[in-house]
Amino acid sequence: MLGSGGIARAHVAALGRVPGVRVTHVLGSDPGRAAAVAALASGATATADLDAVLADPDTHGVYVCGRTADHPARTLAAIAAGKHVIVEKPPARDLADFDAMAAAARSAGVRLMVGQTVRFQPAVATLEAACRSGRVGDPRLLHLNWYVGHVWPGAWRSWQLDPRQSGGHLVHNGMHPLDLAIWLLGGRPERVFTRGWCTHAPEMPTPDSFHLTVRFAGGALAMIEVSYGLRDPGDVLRRMVLCGTDGTLAHHTADDTAPSDGGPPAPLASTGDAVQRQAEHAAAVVAGRAEPLVELRHSRWALAAAIAAQRSLETGRPVDVAAGGGDLDG
């Protein structure tokens, strides 16, 4: 595990529950925090030495977490050492770095997958399977309302609020709903228009709520509302409506069983075990038993759309999504 923050902690805990998997190292610049994360998995060693991690023949794959700005260099180093890589979203701040990562993995013959955890949420997986079975015909419209517990102020570290390191809020978090739209609509985003608002903390340097309108190749449309403005950290409210030429599919988190004791929000049945499901899939990918659920071409489309969405937010104008990417666009 290359990283020792909150996301790394969740991944290490999940990997520790996968039969046949051993977490060998947890890399972190803070020795105490790295040791605390390593303690979640039997036999894991905390370290600050990346070269030692990558030189270990017992390490077959790595999770790349931490600052987005560090993802490309760590991914390329792991690939050069012959390791398979699961890299947290966003995999990079720009497409050139992502293309270099994908090309290196292809040349080295190792697996590279972006950790789009939302795909592993039960409700999302069920909706996608129903869509692929033909129940809606040709999917043409996705309406997504995505609200989560607010993180303002103080819950994020400074790097997440620094566009030079994170790429901006819509790059950092926008890849989640954009990848979901790509997966369900089955196409490449071509144009995006974004608006944003500060709903809870006007003093923060980025909006916490957004509206994205995304046009896809072939004419499909996604209307995405994202907000980090719910009162309680960890709270989730989501509504998905997918319309096609032959029918409509929908899901709302209100259909899940919710806690009623007034305590902290409990994980919803439709979202709660996604990190564990991703860990199990990642283990199968590294072992060669499964193909990555998240295709690199989809990750490139999502990153390109997120970069365009961030630019649209900054300019107030619609922005065309960059194409290219060679055989990843196939």
C-alpha cells in the first residue's frame, strides 16, 4: 500500500480480509500513521522506503494512494519493477501522465486499473447488469443526484484543496459520477458544462456543490448533481434514473434500510461493502484470474471529462472533452 491516509486505511483493512492475500508493506511519510495502518493487516511492515517495497519479490501488486500529484511517478516506478498496479482515482492530473502510465503497463505486460470504487457498490452493479441485459434498450439519459456528508471545513488536508496537487475538486471527486455515467451510458463524453456553489463554507477555496451537464458521443446525455453538503459526515443520499429507448431503471437510497436511533449514519445496503468487493476483485486481477472491471479507456474518458468539467467551472463556459489516447479509445 503506497499511502497511509484514510483511503489507504480502508483498502488495507479490506485486503486483510481477502483469503490468500497478504499486505506486505504500508508506505508513508509519517511513521506513526503508517504503522497504525500496517497494524490492520497481519504481517504488514510500515516503511518510508519506496525502493525497498518495490524490490521485495513477495510484493506482486501495489495500491497507489495519497496525493494525486504523486500517482504517476509511483505508478511508473511500480510498473518498472514489474508490479501490477491499482491506482486511486484520479490516476493523474493530466492526460499526458495517464497515457504514459497506460503505455508503460502495456509495454511491461502488467495489469493497471484505476480504483473506481463506485462500480463495486451493489446498487450500481445491479443497475449496470440490468442495463446490459437490454432492459432499457439503448441508454439515452442518466439523471444522477449524488449527495454525501459535508467535509467543510477542515476535513480535507491542504493538498486536496490545492489544484496544483489535486487537479481541482472536480478532478479529485468528479471522476466518481463521471465514470458511473460512462459505465451506464456506454460511451465517451464529448462536451461538459459545469456550475458550482458554496453551500456550507463560503470561505473554502472551492465549491462543495456542482451541476454537470455531459453530452456523449452518439447523443446520450447525463445530468449530474453532486453535493458534499449533507449535514453528517458519512451520510449518503443518491438517486439514479437511467432512461433508454425501451424502458427506465431507477434506484434511490431511500429504498435502503436506514438507522432510526438518531446515531451516526450506518453504511447503506446499496453502497456499504464496495471497498471490500473492490479488494476481492483487485486480488483476482493481480493473480490473473480476472480482467479489470474498470477499463483503461473508460478511466481516460472519465479523467478527460473531469478535467473539462474543472475548466468549465473556472471559465463559466461549456468545454469540449479531449479525445485521443491511441488504442485506449478503441
